[in-house]
Amino acid sequence: MNSPANLFATVPKRSARAAAAPFLPMSRAEMDALGWDECDVILVTGDAYIDHPSFGMALVGRLLEAQGFRVGIISQPDWTSAEAFRVLGKPRLYYGITAGNMDSMVNRYTADRKIRSEDAYTADAEPNKRPDRAVTAYAQRAREAYPGIPVVIGSIEASLRRIAHYDYWSDKVRRSVLVDSKADLLIFGNAERALVDLTHRMHAGEEIKTIRDLRGTAFLVPSGWLPTPEWGVHNSTRVDTPGKVDAHPDPYLMVQPNTPSCASNGGAEASAAGTEGAAAAAAPVAPAVVEKPIRIMSRAERQAMEREKHQRTVVRLPSFETVSTDPVMYAHASRVFHLESNPGNARALVQAHGERDVWLNPPPLPLRMDEMDGVYDMNYARAPHPSYGKARIPAWEMIRFSVNIMRGCFGGCTFCSITEHEGRIIQSRSEPSILREIEHIRDKTKGFTGTISDLGGPTANMYRLSCKEPEIEKTCRRLSCVFPSICVNLGTDHSKLIALYRKARAIPGVKKILISSGLRYDLAVRSPEYVKELVTHHVGGLLKIAPEHTEENTLNKMMKPGIGAYDEFKEMFDRFSLEAGKKQYLIPYFIAAHPGTTDLDMLNLALWLKKNNFKLDQVQTFMPTPMAMATTMYHSRRNPLHKVTADSEVVETARSGKIRRTHKAFLRYQDPENWPILREALVAMGRADLIGNGERHLIPAWSAGEATGNAYSGAAPAKGKGGGKAGGYGAAPAAPAAAPAGRAGRAAKSGVVAAAQPQARGARANALTGSLTARKSLETKPRASILDTIKVKKPAAPRGRK
């Protein structure tokens, strides 16, 4: 596979390059002002154009500009006509198509498949400014605008749809986006290396259809195509399923018999022999022998030969036609795809789509530190394009004062697509580059008041962490470096990140640096010094972390650490906050309805939340995104974390809307709107003892705002449509007895009141108010919610003042 020696090795001397544009042009008037008669490359994006390295089209555009090419941008074009794709004229080399920083379906729809009311990547958050499956729509219109101009697709939507994939919104397995978009080339993952090499080679006159040796690219080829005759093909079942074990040959035997088992197509040869072969077989013939000289090879030679053979091998995945109808084979293909994701040892992949094959070269090599610096140090305007005027763009507001310090994630969480897109190897910037960007924000970004909102990336604390041995890293096939436990070969030293924090805080004009990226707390506890540094200087009262769940069964499907790691981190967090004299709180994030999660798992999580006085405001339901391993579990009900067969583990999945709503309701057990569906679920689970107006109950039997006569209100069951079942929730047990005065007062204060007509305690009432057995008993001592405490807390007076 071809890969440039250095990302900036081919950059022309500055005297030979055009002056950097204030903004990449979005109109012919801007092109005229720059003296351009045409663009070499036109980038089409589904996002508003913000000239900042956090936005893909700006990063790619500035990178190609630094290579000496003229790049224009068409942002959020009208996809119903080809006219909008002619606004900058005909590109000299190609169209580059991207849906934007998000998959267009994730951007436009919620986990419940409802259309979102806002688009954070659009001016004034206006929705519906991009089509569904934007890469396909844009690519088709670009071809219509200028037939014959090459079309290159990329970014996260194309990257995560490069092979046959389950699509949650249509609830079916869809073809590779290459087939639907009819693009000439797909660039997946971090595209810089492939894009730079592709553009220079096309500029030199090479046809795009002949460029087949770039890492990180995918393309359509005739069925059975191979780059050269030396290439071999392995069926994917050889990667994931043990094959036939042959006996080892005797190394001292000088003559090896040419037995039928050694023939590659002996049956076909025998069939073709005809009657002559049959006549010859009647006469005695001496057994044929093949003499082979023995060559003694060194270990280095053998390894080199194996590597060369490995690099010239393609793994054939089950075809689109197969995986679209066989969930087990879909799960198998997903597992093999992920096993072949390490750029150090990944082989090419191929998957048949009808009479053509989708060919995927191995993933791109990670950028070195100096290359990362070069990418982020380019001449960005660090602002939205002037054409948006004073419009508010939420995505820009979120990142305008933040700095991206690294890429990639070796966590491998099954519900996340970072690994499939950016890879597991961490790519970090140098300290000087990061500090320069902070100074640029201070000096050039309007509205800066002294607070950097984040120093992070996909995670907050993987900066410059890597495998201790590069050779081990190249050969590793683990899906995660931190699950089921942190790998012994993984470096967990946070000292470089601590040093970066301290130097960043020392920059004149910087008052505060916050850390907002997701924290990998199972790594952080390996470095108490880091936790102390973080808690003392970089938490603004609240720190968001993501345990995702409390139950081991679900956490194993997520490839997340047990809740014990959270408890360990919380102990450190509280201790160091106390030492710093600060009132600070952890805000945990959780996912509802993740594959492998049962109703009991969600109930136990709800009880954990109540025990710890968490009342979550915003919660998320699992959304199956393309290519993620959890999506494979959702679709196939098989676990690709282990070998997949027809009788392998079945993963129970919340697929129906009602079950997904119930799981989400457990996360917000305190919301009265969720009480009816939770009552129904608890009765069905045999846990009606958790319904009542006491401190030990999860949800109340009745509350203000609910109609008198509902289930558990103490009124007689309503007859008729419910078949005698009050409120349709099943047999309604009697309401509990009135609470003592103190408890009633607390209940009234919280909006929960006793039943209108309390009944005497009986067997049924005792069942409602009995002891809690699902998990540890809930504490009966009332405590204020942490979030409530935060809302009413007054800022502490500065030390030394009264």
C-alpha cells in the first residue's frame, strides 16, 4: 500500500504558492477577488462553513490549500437541483463530498426516529438544511452538474457506511454507500494522507480509476479483481473460525509425495482427463514425486516473508446479499471487520455487491506529532464565513474557545463509532502547537474572556498514551486496550498531560481552563496526581463522566468498566475537592435500552440513581449507528465480541418503542410523566412493592396532577374498556395507608401526596410498602438531590473576606 512519507513532504515553497485566502471562497465573487478562474477542488458539505480545524471541510480545505491547490466550498446546497452545484463552476480535479461533521441521519433524527427541531451545525440552528443520506444525494447532484468530473466521498457518513451496514432508520441492511452514490473513490477514517497523495497524483495526470493503492480508500471493482496475480484471497471464516489442521511435514524427509490432498483442484483435473485418463489408470504407474531442496531461513527472513504474504492477502467478507438476509453472517462480518482494523496488521477487505466487489484497502497510518501540528497550525480564520452575518451557529459556540489536543480512542466502546472512524491509536499534538492555539484564541477569537472551555478530544485523558512497545502495537488484535481490563502493555502515565495543563494555565490572559471532554475514569485512577490536578484546577463545579450503566451484564456488552471504577474515581474526586476547599459534583451519563439490557437491569440502575440522589435531567436512548458493534447486537441479536455461530449467545435487545420508552423512563423515575409507564412495568415485573408514597419506594402510588380514580389511587377499579383493570395497568393493588405526618409533609413538599381515601393496611398494602430486595436497601434518611443542591447553592465568598 502506498502512503506519503510525510504529509507535508510535497508542499511547494511558499513563493510558489498562492496567498492563503481569508476564507475559502463560497461564491464566484470571492473567486474573482482572489484572481481565480477555476477551483482545483470543490468541497461540498452539509454543515455551515466555519473556518476552524474542528470542522472537517475547513481542515481538508486548508490542507489542500497549503499543498498549493485552489479549493472552494459549497455549503448546504439545495439538493433538489444540480444548479446549486455549479455555483463555483467546474472543478479541475474533482468534487469532494461530505455530509458534514455528523452522519446526516444522526444529525436529523432522534433515537425515536423523530425529526429534530434544531440543527447545531446550521446558521440559527435551522433544521432541514441537508437531505437524508446527504453523501448519496450530493454525489448524484454533483455528477448531474458536470458529468465526467470525478467524485470523491469521505468524512464520517461515508466512513461508517463503507461496507454493507444495518441502517436503523430504514430498519434494514443497506448497500455500501459507494454503490448508492456511484462515487469514484471513498476515503475513510482520517483522510489527510490519502487526500494529499490522491490530489497530487491527479494533478500530475493520473486517472482516478487507476489509483488503487492508497491506504484508507475504498472503490468498486469487477467481481474477483485483484491488484496483481501475487495476491491471495482468504475467506472471512478462516479469520474467525478454526479451519482444518494439517499434520506438520517431516523436515528430514527429502522427498515429499505429491498426494491428492496437496492438489489445489485435483477433482477438476481428474474430470478433465476424460477417457485417456481412465485408460492410463489401468496400467501400473510409479507414484510421482517432487524433489524440493531444503532452505534454511533465518527468523528475520521467515517473518519478512510472512509479512509480505500478509500484505498481499485480501479477506473476503460475506456478500451484501448474504448479510442482508442472514443476521448471523452479518454479525460474523462485523466481527471480522473490526478484527482487521489495526493499521499495523490489517489486511484489505472485499465484499461482493451483486456482480461487483467493494474493495477496502487497509486503514490509514496515524499521523505523527509533527504532522498533527502542521494540520492544526494552518492559517484558519477561526470564525464562521462572513456570509452568515450575526447568525448563531450552536456547534461553533460550543467549540470556539476549546482546543483539540489529540485524536483516536482505544476504549472501543461498542456503542461508539470513534474507533471505526479515527482508529484506536492515539495521535497527539505537541505542547508548543497546543499552546500556540490557545494564544490564537486569546488574540483572535471574538468574545474571549479568559476561559478555555476544553482541552481534549474524543477523550480528555488519553493524550500521548500509547502501547509501551511499538512492535506489540503493530501486531495487536484486541478490540479494546482497557476492556475487560487495562492492558499490561498500555502506558497510563498522565505526567505529560499534567505538564500541558500547567503550562496552559500559565499563559498570560488565560484565567481558567476547563476540561469538558469525556473522562476515562478507569485510566484516571491509575494517576492520582492527575485526578488531583484536574479536580483542583480544571472543574467548574460540575464534571460530566459516563459510567453508562451499573449492571455487569450490560457493561460487558458495552465494553465499559464495572461501576466499581466509578466508585473509586468518585472517592478521589470528593477527597481532592475537599482538600481544595471546593464544592464540586460528578454528573454521570447513562444509556437506556442498550443491547443486552433487561428491564431488571434498568430497574437496578434506577434504584442506584435514587440511592445516590441523582435526578437526571437529560438522558439518552441507545441509537444504533452504522458499523458500531452494539448496532450489530441490536440487528442480529448476536454478540460479535466473541466468535459468532448459529447457536452462540443471543443478545436480548429492546427494539419495540414501548420497551425503549420504559427503559428511558427508568432513568428519569422522578418525572411524573413517566410514572404511569413505570407502574405498569413494575407490576409486570412483580415489583409492585416499589410503588408507594414512602421514602423506600421508587415511584409514588398517586401524585398531584393525576386524575382521581387512576390505578393505585384507592378508588374502585374502573370497569369497561380496561376489562376491570384500573387504568389498564393490570390488577390494581390497594393504596398504602396514609403516611405519618412527617412523611406526608415531605411528600407534599415534593409534589407527592397520599391517597385520597387511605385504606387500612392489609396483605396487599404490605406488599406495596414491603422491604426493597432488588438491590441494596435504599437509605430512608431524606437527602436533597445533588442537582437541586447545585441550583440553589450560592457562590462561596473569596477566602480572607466575610
